[in-house]
Amino acid sequence: MRGVSSVSVADVKLTGLLRRELVMSRDMLEDILVVLRGIERGETGEAGNVLGRIRERREDIEGLQLEFLAYLSRISRGITHREDWMRIESKLYNVSDRLSGISYRLGFLIEKRWRVPGEVLEQLVEIGEKLGEMIQRFEVILAESTERPEEAIGRIKEVRERERVIDERFRSALFTILDSNVSQSSMLLLLNIAEMLEENSDTLNEAANDLYIVLLDMV
């Protein structure tokens, strides 16, 4: 094992920025779950404020992305996995982008006052909760990567396991939505929300694979 010297100052800085981005994405997801649960209970009065908060966090993430890319550009000659870091950041940014897209779709759904079956809402919440666990696992991996990279590598499987669970939940939700008695427009919107949640789990899994390559050089 190479020891602590294999972890650079740049690695610490980059993982720190990615962790901050993930925390904000997890907060966005938690607010999405708040809105979904509110729709389920028929309580959407505060949804506008919650959705607005999601969009503000999205702007904060854009600032973090610029900071990440600017730092990576400055130290690019002295870092081994520049392309891997760029891929990881791009994928995590895409996660927040989809979450922002979900917030706009929920706002439209509420504005139109379209009916959403309780069973569909429950399944969307369940997928969202599993996605939140997945994001949290990724945060832990990033936190451990510069201090205990071997343990971080071992945790990659936790992200993969949750991605498989979300795939199963998504397939179930897909058939529930298609079988529900709602308008075509509402069905398309609900399918889109479910797909974006599932796509985020795929993206996080891909980012974890990219991080695995980086971690191998840290041990």
C-alpha cells in the first residue's frame, strides 16, 4: 500500500467540492419528497416556496461546478485523473439538473390540479427515498476517499446495490402509472418524473464506477 502520500491536496479539494454539491442535491431531493407527500395529503399551499428553494440550490450548484472546473483547470498538469474527475463532476451535476427538472414538472402538476393516485405517489416517494440513501452513500465514499481509500472502495458496492433496488421499484411504479386512471397528459408527466429519478440512480452508479478508478490510485 502506498500510504497517505498517494492522496494529494488536489484530491482533498476536489472531493470536498463534490461533497458540497451532493449535499445540495440531497437537500433538493428532500424538498421534492416534501412536495410529493404534500400532494398525497392534499396540502400544496407551501409547495411554491419549497420548489423555489430547490431552484435556488440549483443555482448554488452551478456556482460550485464553476469553482470545481476552475480549480481543475489550474492544477490539470499536476493531476493524474483529470478526465475521471471531470466525468464524475459532470455526472453529479446532471443529477442536480434532473432534480431541478422534476421540480418544474411538479409545479406544473400542482398548477393544473391534476389528480395523482395515492399508490403512484407512494411509489414515487419510495424511489426518492432510496435515491436519497444512494446519494448519502456516495457522500460517505467521498468523505472516506482521502482518509481511508480502501474502505471507500469497499463501499462502492453499496451504491450499486441501491441502484438495483431502485431499478426494481421503478419497474413497479411504471406499471402502476400505466394502469392508473389518469389523463394522458398526467400519465406522461408522472412517467417522466419516475424516469428522471431512476436515471439519477443510473448516473450515480456510473459516477461511482469512475470514482473507483480514482480510488485505486489512492491506496
